[in-house]
Amino acid sequence: MKFSTASISVIISAVVADAAYTVLQESYTPANFFSKFDFYTGADPTNGFVKYIDQASAQSQGIIKTNTDNVYVGVDYTNSAPNGRNSVRLESKARFQRGLIVLDLAHMPGSICGTWPAFWTLGDNWPNNGEIDIIEGVNLNTQNAMALHTSDGCSINGSGQSGTLISNNCYVYAANQSTNQGCGIQDTRTSSYGTGFNNIGGGVYATEWNSDFIKIWFFPRNAIPANVLSTTPEPTGWGTPVAVFQGSCDINSKFISHKIIFDITFCGDWAGNVWGSSGCPTSMTCNDYVANTPAAFTQTYWQINSLKVYSS
């Protein structure tokens, strides 16, 4: 994903490596969730075939909902969409710099042709203030892709993790890498993304960001350590992270004042560009498929139990 603008309301910082996090800085619950996000309604920075709509429109169309247990964030799956499918892009009003982000998900957008969902964090003046992609994939992908995107001078060594190193240079214009590839790590488990994730009842993603590294864990629903969802989560007992972003990179100078983002776009710079090689119908373009097969997207939604951000 790439840069977009939004107002700064809070900057939260903490620096602790592998220790208990005792200060709950932000808690996003069904009762307050949408009041803590801005609804981005501009053009999609990744050139997706999508129309991001405002909160009132999303509520009236049933694209966002809440109940006592969780939050629903989806897309229009009823109407044809010749000018792009209706969706939402949520950007947190609060800003964060270092800490622990814990996301409990019951459901994420399924592995469906044309889709490009992401849960990520972003600083202004992209890529100079960095980007952290925690959950991302396109089309029929079954394994989660995690990445950092930065200005020049940041690379990782790919050690200490269970995931597969895809690329090690985080610079968005790095030589011998695709434009905006960044440094990427892929989970080896098919339960970590899309339909496979939903089939096991979801799970928890935890992201620890400090001055030395950025680590990401994924815990399937039946294997969540006891303190991950407690009031004092402590990463020391969580085992090997799926992703460790550490190496020749000054984390403090490359990642500054991030907002948290949920979005679902379609086609565009990634899903559209790999359409023909991803197992999706070659009898039509990605845009045509998204425009004319609304019923394909009934499973294209986030179902969020909770989102919490801690510092030490």
C-alpha cells in the first residue's frame, strides 16, 4: 500500500524489547470503533478499481456494522459497479510510534479473485516515515505477506523468524527488486490469510515495534498464548515470530508517527497486475470481474473482535 494524508491527533511512543506491555494506549471496541477512525474518500493511491465511501454511506449500505461482540467492515456485494466497487478505507485518528499492536480477528477478506485487503500502518511523507504491512494479499493468495517500505538505507537479515524471506531491501526503489516491493516475509501457513484463516475461526496478529526491530506473530484461534489478549501482554513467551524485521536499519528514523489502516481495494497495482498469473478467469479483465460479479464478494469483509495498542 502507499501514502495518503490524514490529520494527526495523537503520537504514542514506547521503547521496550521483549517485555511486558503495561500501558493500554488505545482500545478499539465495537462501542467506539468507528469514532476512532477517519473514512478516507479520495482516489485509491494504488490505482484500485474501488470507490471509497464515507461513514454515512457505508452505514446505509450495510458495508459497516457493529454488534456487542465485533465490528464488520466489508464491501458492496449486491450491485454491479462499472466505476469501481464500493468499499471503505479506515485510517486511525491516533498516531503511534513504537509499541505493541494486538488485533483479534474473527474473519478477514477471503481468498477471492480481484481483492486486495490490507491491515497496515503508515507515516506521512511516504516513504520517508515508513510503512508496515501486517496483513496483506491479493486474489487467491493463501499465505500472508508482511513487508516494510522505507526510504533508502534500510535492509533486514531475515533471521530469527519462521516465515520465508522474500526480499531484504526495504527501500521502495531498491535495485533488483520490483518497484515498491520493500523487504518482504511470507508466512508458510495457509491458515494465516484469507479463506484458510476464516476456516479456523480466525486468530490474533501481534506486532511489536521498538527501536531495535519490528516483529510480527500470528496465532491461530486454537493456539493463542494466554497473555496475548490479557491486560499485560508479554512477548517473551510467544515463541518464534513469523516475521522479524531487523538488520541494517535505523528503525527510529525510518518509522515515524504512524496511523493504523484497514482497507479493501480491488485490482490495481498488485491484484490487477498479477491477474493473469494468479489462477483468476482470463476470459475477462480484473476490472470487468469486479464490476460484474458482485456475488463473488460476499466473503470480502473484516470481522474485528478487538484492536489494542500498548506501550511499556
